[in-house]
Amino acid sequence: MKRKLISLMCCTLLFIFLSACQKEYSGEYIEWGEKTNSNAAELLEKNEIPYEIKDGIIYIPEDAFDDAIYCCS
């Protein structure tokens, strides 16, 4: 019984830790680059960075700018 309780506590702590590591972007969308001749949209999607495309221009949340630079450079 004690082993099950310890295992359950470890799993719960692991779940809490992993869910705390998830990033939520909430900033205003800013212009990041053009979609015309790059695979930037695919890289942003692969790295779970939200984006919008308007008139061939990629927009990302302002607070995701550094993450987008790291993943796509």
C-alpha cells in the first residue's frame, strides 16, 4: 500500500512539473517575416509557436519572438 502511494505521489509531481514547463504565449501579434520562400511556418509549427499569416506575412506573439529566433535561425 505504501509503495502505491509513493508511486502515485511521484507521478503526480512529475505531471505537475511537466505541465508547468509548457509555455503559453499571449502577447500582441507582431510582424516576424515573409512566408514566400522559407520553411519558417513549418518550423514554428514544429516548435509549437503560434503564428498567423496575413497577406504573405507571418505574425507571431510578441512574447514568442526570442523562441522563434532560436528555433528558426
